[in-house]
Amino acid sequence: MSLGQELAPHLPFLRRYARALTGSQTHGDAFVRATLEAIVAAPDSFPRDVEPRLGLYKTFHAIWSTANIEEGDPDGGDLAHPEGIAQARLSRITPLSRQALLLTALEGFSANDAGYLIGASPDEVDNLVGEAMEEIERQTHADVLIIEDEPIIAMDIETIVRDLGHNVTGVAVTRDEAVAQARAHPPGLVLADIQLADDSSGIDAVRDILAEFAVPVIFITAFPERLLTGTRPEPTFLITKPFQRATVKAAIAQALFFDAATVPAG
């Protein structure tokens, strides 16, 4: 089996991680492309002493850790003042503690493997994850709209959200209901399933909401590969069903991290 064939199954999940790490599909996918280009340019440098997925993420981290954010708004716009540029740069840098949390909670790596990826011991990874969780506890609380048609899953998500100290404004099971609830109580965060009760789409519901409100969104799906191809506008934050509580917590914290760090132009 060629190296490309070994790495292909892991690319959707590297995109998920890269998007969560950068807070942007565009920038996350760009880092993944750069990773693949580096591997193609120097295949003999690819780590072969570890499993392919670990080697892929290691190559990604080598590029991520040395990359410089270009001057200006990381999402492509221009900021009017030097202070704004500096703040935008800082706001897009995911701290090492959050990298450790995302690698373990979102991507499912062990503390040992996460340590290999970020150059830390397993004990240091555990400490970094603890720091991230403490930071999450201090994070500004948000009003959350849940779009999920399976009652048990919706209840589980609602419990996790409330345990984090956030307020649940409503639980919608259809596209129309989701839009109506968003209009009645504008959310600060949306968690949305892909397939809804009336065969409507959670993606369409979110598109309708985003047409009226600027709000971070986390999608939940049993088929993440379908939304992590890198070939069209796709979610920045994505949770895979069945999910762990820690995964939901990490995704919520990271989405709100970037939402709070947004620097307005002008």
C-alpha cells in the first residue's frame, strides 16, 4: 500500500482538527494542503516509526508550529489599525493547552500520542488539558440553540451545555422551528444535527439563521467524512456521533474562543 493510500482515511479528521485549531475552514484546509505538499515533496522525511495517522498529524504540527500569520485579518479582510492587526494575530493562535485538549478530546489521541505531537510528556499533556479546562470554566457563558431531532441525544447535549454554565434557549427538531426559535431568542452559539425530523436539513436551518445572525455553529453528524472533503464550503466545527461529553465541551469552548476573539474592522 502506498503512503498516499495509508493517509487518505485520516485526511477528513485532520481537516476537522485543523479547522478547530484555526477557527476557519479556509485556514485549516490550507494547513492540511501544506502538510500534504510537504509530504509529497519529501516522502522519505515522513515519520515511519509511528502509525500513519500519528505521522500525518506530526507533519501537520511541524508546519503549524513554524507558520507565520500574514499581516491583516486572518479571515481575509484588512484591519484598519496596527493594534487591530496585532490583536487579530494573537486571537487566532490556539494556546498549547487547547491544542492538547483538542488532540485528546476531539481527536481521541492518548496523552502519550498527544505528547509526541506537541513535544510534551504525557504528564505535561495532562497538565495542559487541565489548564484548558480551567480556562473553559472562566469562559463567557452563551445562549445556546440546539437543533436535534433525537430526544435522547438532545437531552444529553442540553445537559452538557448547562453543566458548562451556558443557557439553552431552545431545542428545535425541524428547520422552520430552528429559525423561529433563533428569531425569538437570538443565540450566541448553535449546535445542529445534519438530518432533522421532517427530512429537512440542519445545514439549511443554519444557513437561514446565519443570514440574520452572526453566530458560531457546531455541526453534529454520524457521517463526518461527508462534510470534511475540503472541496466546498463546509463546517468549521464538527462533532462525530456517537460523541463523548469531553468532545462536546472541547468543541463548544473552541468555537466560543474564536467568537470572543473576533476583532471588528475599523
